Amino acid sequence: MKFNTLARHCHWRTYLAFNFPLAFFSTVNHSIHPTFPGIDQNAVTVSYSKLLSQLSQTKALLPGQQIHAHLFKVALDKDSKHRNHLINLYSKCGLFLFAREMIEESPETDLVSWSSLISGYVQNGFFGNAISTFYEMYHLGISCNEFTYPCVLKACAIKKDLVIGREVHGVVYVSGYGNDIFVLNSLLGMYAKCGEFVDARRLFDEIPEKNVVSWNAMFSCYTQRSAKAIDLFSEMVDSGIRPDEFSLSNILNACTALGDILQGKKIHGSLVKLGYHNDQYSYNALVDMYAKIGDFEDVMDVFEEIPDPDIVSWNAIIAGCVFHDYHGLAIRLLGLMKWSGLSPNMFTLSSTLKACAGLGFPKVGRQIHSFLVKMDTVLDQFVYVGLIDMYCKCNLLEDARLLYDLMPNKDLIALNAIVSGYSSNQADFDCLTLFAEKYKSAVGFDQTTLLAAINSSAGLQAFDVCAQIHTLTIKSGFHLHNFIINSLVDAYGKCNRLDDAVKIFGECPLPDLPSFTSIITAHAQYGQGEDALRFYLKMQDVDLKPDSFVCSSLLNACANLSAFEQGKQIHIHVLKLGFMSDVFSGNSLVNMYAKCGSIEDAGLVFSEVLERNVVSYSAMIGGLAQHGHGTKALQLFENMLKEGVTPNHVTLVNVLYACNHAGLVTEARRYFQTMKESFGIEPTQEHYACMIDVLGRAGKLNEAKDLASKMPFEANGSVWGALLGAARIHKDVELGEHAAEMLSILQPDKSGTHVLLANIYASAGLWENVARVRRRMKGIKVKKEPGMSWVEVKGKVYTFIVGDRSQPRSEEIYNKLEELGDLMIKAGYVPMIETDLHNVEQQEKEKLLLFHSEKLAVAFALLSIPPGAPIIVKKNLRICVDCHTAFKFISKIVSRVIIIRDINRFHHFQCGSCSCGDYW
């Protein structure tokens, strides 16, 4: 209620004379209270007192002022009862100046007047004035009563002024009100609001006859200690006190905080037995409890029983739906709420904005935004942040930024919402730009801001920016927070600064699961599989159980290492921990077995993946293609389409790869030409490179060159590499020279380009050109990558290079190769010396070919692995033609399956043939 300035600042007599002149009183006198001759004046006084009391309760200021004017006219205003009622009226209506002047003009000090003034201050939110008035009253020697103390104690409670509250407590005992239940309950409430649990409990235990208000005061004390509140409720019931709806609602809130649905249902039963279940306050508490705990069957039952749900009921159920990710239900409930005729408020709309964000429903989010604008209210910061978050999660970053820029007061929460939105939507440059712009401003930053900035620097692989933010975390004291450490480890890992990532990990005081996940994933992503496995062992040492993400990273590490035995051990962990139903673990297992050479095991795992997605199919199709099962890969792709799984660009790369290594040119053309029309996928450089490789390997060099020239973008290294590979297969010197020249420009440090060109020259007998390539490599300091092979025996990986004699069993290995060489020659093997680039005698070339790294690895495996077990060897370069021919003979001679994984694919040698069909 607004009062005019005169009423607030002038004397009450001046105000009455100005606003209610005598002529006015004469006209309204009878309407206010008619006077009749012969009526007892005391009866009139009592009548005025009752009327003023009623007006005080309803805060009816104008009629009260009319009566005050009339009393002044007839000289009844000095009557103590009238004066006290008027002081009470003015105090409740906020005209404290009038009330104080009437008190000061009173001929005698009056407890009721002062108590009314204190009560008025408290009711109007002037708690400091209430306390100072109490002190003034106390120093005047006016004793308080059981109505004054509760008002002052309420002011102390709201201001959380424990010091003054304790002083009032002392005055209470001195004045003899230490046993008054009304005053004691107010003291309990004061201690409870000030968080003084010990003093509250001590006082509570001293109350001789507690009533329900006493117990309720203690319940409010335990709002943050839910278990103790429930214990206290049991004490209350055992003592024979009947709980009221406030007691039961408090205990329901305690059950909600504990997530104790069983205790909550017991309280629900008590509400019904005691007859409070039809109370709106109890209904709302029940809806809030069931909604927050997530029991939506019961919450709907309770909600449907409410005859007229109010805004609190709707807000509770909608907020509960959002909290438990029932976003669609939350939006439907909003529609039902509006249909019922009840308008949503800020809390309703904030919850539904979160639902729109969770569902990615920008259309509904915009409608809510529009409704907020139409409400013609000033949007608070919370709603602004909710809108920004909604637009970010709907990937409407321009709208989110526009709203942020329009905010009148941009606080840290709003900044965090927008930078986190940028970071999560890979708008990393925008995130870092805004962070750099704002971090020196008054808004500042916190852990959330830094996390967004670190993640964006990782997304951009911007090591320098990451290092600067790292420095900022140290200066601001956030560097010891586990979230920051984990993000820094992840960022340095993605920037390929593994040493820095390890250093940061070492600074973590208590490494947790995310810490180990970050460091293991970083090493697995950059081919440091052995280090990834080493950190996994450390993780086990501190009794941390891996989650599905850790297992996926470890399986990928094993896949890159071709560490078959370690991969099987991780598979056992996946089974023990119950992650087989997790699609990430299932996909990683398929990939691991495929890359470790066991396509059969990959197929078994694939069949056990319950919810196969595009990643599952892509991994299996790629595995089949790598192992030379091109036709099976295409059949699986067709099954995938029948299952309704939409392929992505990786799937199509694997499909073209399958066609490539199986020589399926017609099929490759069909998939390549229809991928946009059928699947909405625009061909990328990778798809073009695959298709050009398909044509080149099949000898269709002109078509391959024509396709490369018609690409909508400049050819990259993969395209020219495909053409160079085709030139090597078909000994096309001219094409090889052109492709090598382009590759030298794009990738000047890559030795493989020069080696392939030298191979082309050697196959054509152009040894001078071979020598020239070697001189050029020497001149530009490019060294040929040495051929290396790995084989795993009993969980240990052994490495070999050409002519290697560093192994403890070297003599046995070379003897075995000599023995195999003799047996192969008897079986018809002829060394393919034209593949050797050394311009030496034939006999020397034959020896060099015999001691290639993969042959050494196979010989060692034959000596070390039990008969009958397959031999799996990994090689860092493409297998040469001579080794490929030799292994066909060896597989037949020793009756063993020999699997060679080179840089491109797997070769399964068995009974004198290879799975690639000699097409690789």
C-alpha cells in the first residue's frame, strides 16, 4: 500500500486537519459511528475500540483515520484503549511517524503501545528498527510481555543476529517468562534460524510441557539434518503429541532430502489417518517429495487427487520431471496447466526452459521466451541464464549471444552459461574470445569459466592458449581442483603434449577416475598404448574401478598395439564389470579384435552388442574390409540399411575400402555416385581418395586421374598417395613422377613418397633414377622409415627390424629362416629380387629379402608359440611382394595360420593362399 508523502512526514494532527476538515467530519460522523442521545458513553467507547481493532486487523487505514479525526473532535482520542488501537493501526500500515508521535505524547508509558510499534516494524520488514525499539523500551523500564518477546525474537531470527538473540533470552529469564511456552517456542525458532543446533536442543529438552509448535520449531532446526529430523519426529509421536500439517510437511521435506521413499510413504499414511491429506499445503509437500525422489506413478496419483492444484503444485511436479529428465512430460504438464486456466510464473517457465534445453526443442523454447516478454515483467538473472542455456543447448548460439548482450547486468553465472554453450557446441574460438574479453572485467571468472576455456583450447589444439589458461589457474588458486586438473590433462593430451599431461597428472593430490580416464585416453589417442596400459595398472593399485570409457580407451590402445592378449584381459574386465551392454565398450571390443587379427572374435562380439548403432556397424564393416572379406562387408552394410541404421561418412569410407581391397569396382562406383542422393552425405577428400584408389588398383588410371581433376576441392596427400600407389602397381613412371612431385610439395618430410617412386624406377630397371632419388633424400635429410615388425608372445611384445641380431635367440631365428628357405625353394618358391632397391648381386639381394623384419618375427613365433596356434605379426610398412609370396609357402609348409597386419590391411595366410586374393 502506498501512502502520500504528507502522511509519512508531518505530525498526525496536521495530517488530519489537512485531509479531514471539521466540515467533513460533520458529514461522515454518522456514517462512521452514529451517536444518539441517552446512549452510555462507555458503550460508545467500547464500540469504537472494537471497530478500531477490526480495522487494524484488515489494515484499513482510511476508515481508521476518519475515526481518529472524529475521536479527536469529540476529545476521546486520549483514551488509552483508543490510543493503543490507533498506534497498532498506524504501525501495521507503516505510518511509524504517527505511531511514535502518539506514543511520545501519551501521558504514561504503555506496554501495549510499544509492543504494537515493535510488531508493526516486524510485519513491515523493519527488523533493525524493531530491535532498537525493544532496547529503547527496555531502558525506559517498560517490562515486556509474552507478545513482545516473540516479535523481537522473530526480528533476531530473520536478521540471524545471535548476539542480540542471546541477550533477549537473558532478559526473558530475568523478567520471569522463562516458562512461557509461547516465548520458549520463539526462542527455539530464533536458535533454529541462526543454526545453533546445540543451544536449540538444550532449550527444547528443558521445556517441561512441549506442544506441537515446540516440535515444529525443532523440525525447522533440522532442515539441513534430515536424518535427525526423522528421529525427532519419532520422539514426538512417542511422546503422545499429535503432529499437525506443518510437522508432517517438514518431515516429508526431510524424506525428500534423504531420498527415503519408504519413510515418505509412511508419513503420507499418517497424513491420511490424521485427516490432513486434503490440506493444500500437505498435498504440495507430497507432490514435491514424490516428484523429487522420482516416483512418478505416485506423484501423478497424488496430483490428480488435488481438487484445485495451485501454482506451487504445478511447479513441484514440473520441476520434478525436469530433475529426472522427463522433459517431454514437463512440457505436456505446462500445456495442461495453461489449459486449466492457471498462468505459469517465473519458476514454472524456468523449469520448462530446462526441459526445452534437454530435448533440444527450440520452437517451444522460443514460445516460452515470447510468453516471458508478454508478461511485461523484468526478467531476473535466473531466467536470463535459463534462456541462454536453452538456446545454447538447441545450438542457437547467435540467439544466445544476442540475449547475453542484451542483459542489463551480466553476472558470472550468465558468462558461464554462454562460454559453456560455446565450448559444448565446438564454437571454441568464440568461447576463448569472449573469455579473453571478460576475464579482466568486474565479472571475473571461476572454475566453470576456466573449464570451458580449457576445453575450447583443447578443441582447437591450441597449446599456447592452454598454457596461458593453465598459468591463470595457478594464479587464481584453481589449479588444485580435480576438475581443472582433469581438463588440463585432457587438453594437453589433445594438443599432443603428453609429457605436460603426465606432469599435470602427477600434481593431482588425489587422482580420481576422471583423472585416470583423461591420462589413459590421451595416451591411447596418440598411439602410446603401452603407457596407457601402464597408467591402468597404477589405477588398479589405488583400488579404482574403471568405467566403460576407460575400458574403451584401453581396448583402443590394445587395438593400436595389436596387443591381443592384453585386449582379451580387458575383455574379461568388461565382462566382470557388466559393461557388455554398454555400446561404447561393445564397439571398442569389435574394433580391438578386428585390429588384433581375430575377425572371428570381432564377429562374435558384434553379434552380442544389444543396441548396434552406426559406430558398431562401421567398426565391423571396416574390420571385414581390412581382413579381405569385402563381399561380407557389403552384405553387412545392406543388413545395416535394412535395420534402419543410417550410415555416416565413416561407414561409407569403410564400404569403399571394402570394395577397394576386393577389386569390386562396379559396386564402389554405385555407392560413391549415390551416397549424397541415398544418404545425404557429400563426398569428402577421404571418399574421393578411396574411389581413386579403387580405380587405380583396378588399372583404370585414366578414370582415376579424371576423377581427381574433377574434385570440388584441391587434391590432398591421400589423393596423390592413391595415384602414386596405382602408378607403382602398374609401373606407370610418368604418373608416378607427377604424383610424387605433388606429394613432395604437400608432405616434404614424408619418406614413403621417395621410396615408392624409387620402387617404380627399380621395377622399370631405371637404376640411375633410383640413385637420384636416394641422393635427393640424402640432400634434404629425409630418411627412409625402417621396416619394423612386432609379435606378441605370452603377453610380451617383441620387436624386429631387417637383419636384426639383437634378440637373445637370434641364432635360432636365423637357422629357422635358413631351414624354411630351403623348404620353400623345394616347394617352388623363387625370391622376387626385383622388389629390392639395392643395386647389388642377386645372391646378396636374396639374403636381404630373407631377413626382412616380418620374416624374422614369424620365425621367432614359430619357435615360441605352441603348434596349431595362429601367428599374428604387425608391420609398420606395406608388406612387400616377396614376403607375401614367402608366407603363402610357409603357411603350407608348417600348417599354421599366419596373419600379417601391415599399414593397410590384414593378410591371412593359410594352406598356401592369402585372404587378399593377391589383390592389395
